[in-house]
Amino acid sequence: MASVTSPFTTTNASFLLRPHSQTHQSSQRYFPAPRACLNESQDHHRVQLNRRQFISQSAAVAAAIAPPLSLIDQRPAVAAEEALSQWERVYLPIDPGVVLLDIAFVPDDPQHGFVLGTRQTLLETKDGGATWFPRSIASAEEEDFNYRFNSISFKGKEGWIVGKPAILLYTPDAGETWKRIPLSAQLPGDMVYIKATGDQSAEMVTDEGAIYVTSNRGYNWKAAVQETVSATLNRTVSSGISGASYYTGTFNTVNRSPDGRYVAVSSRGNFYMTWEPGQAFWQPHNRAVARRIQNMGWRADGGLWLLVRGGGLYLSKGTGITEDFEEIPVQSRGFGILDVGYRSQEEAWAAGGSGVLLRTTNGGKSWIRDKAADNIAANLYSVKFMEGNQGFVLGNDGVLLRYLG
């Protein structure tokens, strides 16, 4: 760093100070300079300083020392633009405290979509998610319940919503109207996920591992597995699955692959389970890491990703269902990572507590932190990518981030 010599030292006195003369005294006003600034040989002279010179020369020195305004004003602005270049926050007309849980768009109209969450929250957009407005469903307001809408899915113009307490909604016209479908009181567990699969067809999952399919708009449902997860684990207590003996818990998370396979994490995070179409039971798996599992899901190449409590991220070796994982270093700042969403086989985003956002452009081999949400005081629970360039991050307190690409 270059050193700067002060103009007020004795070596620079000749630069700022002038000997007193009668001529200057009669034409200009002078101010006495401090005697400490003069050599002893000059002590008998009365030295005065021209005020205008002092101000102008001091300003020149200050200008030489100060950095250009362009460096002060423009660099932070550029940095802020770069930090927010991938995502923008969309402010929603909802009460504070709402947790957003799922989002879906109508395939026939990618600009038309819905986002839902706790406190019976249902919002609609017709401009690709830039702005949202509240929607109400009369059949969901007839009873004195405050529903938690857990999942939404569309196939063509047909759409489905499930929630808690048990509620199932169906639309044949891209959400213009919603009809409530009656459900059996014997349904095991709470509905946590639904997937529209075809004409009047859908697949529904409960947090106790029940999987049901319908092909007639939800009037009849057929079980795809023969028993709940609790029954499977308690029947196979000798299977060697840690923490599975006398299991009476529920799933913490459930994720479906595009080809219909499921991976689910137990509520305590001590093991996970998988299911493939055609299997009669869920298949239990020991966790391959020391820490408890937070969430699991599917990579774009068909492999698995695994998140552990405390911020760790693991990827399965190869594709398909396996118990062989390797840890990937991430900069989560000590906050937990809660979800991963793949936009393509190479690009994916991870989100977590206190606004953590991570990005990979090489399929997950390395991750860098994106600062877009550093100043957002919220936990980011879900990363969703749709067809094309549409992507959203959902969080608590009504936080919604929209992907700009």
C-alpha cells in the first residue's frame, strides 16, 4: 500500500506557509500558523497562512488520497446485482407465518399456476409466477377447519390437491373450478403427496406409506402396496434395519422419481425406504452415514441425493437405488440443507436454513454458495423446477423465490 505524507509536517511547511510581508498583510487576511510547524531559525518571524490556499491545497490532497467515486458507489451495486441475478423474491398477499409447501403449473399453459401452503393458503398466477392473487375454494370452507394444503399436481388441464385434515380436491378445467372428492375415514395416515398421472388418474401417498391409485377421478382408489410401513417393519424385525424394530412412526419426507419410484425418510431420520412399481412392500435401508437423514430425493440422472441433519450432502455412487453414498463438500455456513432440485443433469440448486442457497453446474460434484437469499430471514424448504426455465424456492413466512436463469 502506498504511503501518504501529511502536508502538515515540518518538511512540508515551505509548501503551505509563507514569510510575513507588509505587502501581503495589506491586501489579504492571514491566520497565524502553529509555531511547532516552523524551524527554530524562523522562530523570530511571524508566519501566517493564506486561508484560501490552505483550503484549496487541503482539498487537492484529500482528492488525491480518496478513491474514485465509481469505486465507492458502483462496486456494491454491481455486487448486489450479481448476487440477485439468478433469483428474485416475489412478495405474496398472505399473512406472515404461512409456510409454502408446493407449487405447480398447468402444462397446457405454463404461465398459469398455483402455490399452496399452511393456513389454507392457495394462490394463483397467470403471468408465470411474477404476481399472485388469492383463491378460495367454497367446498374447503364449508367446515370449520384450517386446512394445510400439502401437495398439488397437474396433467393436462386436470389437477389435484391433497391436504390435512384429510381433503382431496379435483379440477377438470385448469383450476377454474375445484370439486371436493369424498375420502374414506379408514385412510391410514395423512395425505402428503399426490401425482397426476393421466386422464382422470392420479397416485396418492400418505405419511404411513400407503400408496393409492385412481383412474376414475378419485371415486375409487386401489392400494398399490399391501401394508403400511409400520406393518412391514414390525413384520421384519430381523431384517437388520437399525431403528426399525417395533416401528410406529411416519415418513418425514417422500419424493417420487419421474418413472414412479419412491424414496422416503423415517420421521426420526435413522433409516430410509424405497418402493418401485410392482413391489408389494416398501424396502427398508440402513442409512450409510453417521448423522440422521434430513431428506432424500432423485437426481436428474436417476441416482439419489441424501441430506443429513447439520448441513451434510451425499450423492449415491451410480444410478438407481443403493446404500453406497459419498459425501460432497458444501458451504452451508453451519445451517441445515433441506432440499435439492435439479434443473438439468448438470445444474441443480440446494436450499436450507437461514436463506442458504447452493448451486452446482457439474451434476453435484462441487457446489458454490449463492448470496441471493443471504438477507432473507427465512428457512427455504423446497426447490421446484418445471419444464423450460421455470423454477421456484419455497420457504416459511411466505417467502417465494423465482428463478430468472
